[in-house]
Amino acid sequence: MKTLRNTPWLLGAQLACLIVPAALNIGGAAQAWVHGAPEALMSGSFQLRILVALLHAAVVMAGVFILLAIHRRGLQS
């Protein structure tokens, strides 16, 4: 019997919940980069925003690998 945790739909929903907020965060940082004045790019708040976006992307990548491993293990059992 196939359980809900083993369905590709649930895996896709979980991946979307991880990836969409990170993409919005990274997109916001990229927009600030493109539209920012040169002196504003060196400000501490902008650098913090870039750092948060990069950390968010790293957490998302780790979460994707964990979800894929859990999903693969669930399909094998």
C-alpha cells in the first residue's frame, strides 16, 4: 500500500515549499544589486541581505538533498 509520504506529489510540494521562498529571497537580493547605487552596494545592510540570501540557498540545498534521500528510502521499503 502506498502511503502519502511516498508519493511524488508530496515530495514536489515539499520541494516547492523549500525552493520558492529561497528564490524570492535571492531574487530580492539580486534586484537590490541591479537597482542599487554603487555606494549603497557597500553598505552593511546590503551585504547582510546578500549573506542571508546565500545562507537561505545553502539551507534549501541541504533540505532538498534530505527530502530526496527520505523519499528514495521510503520507495525502497
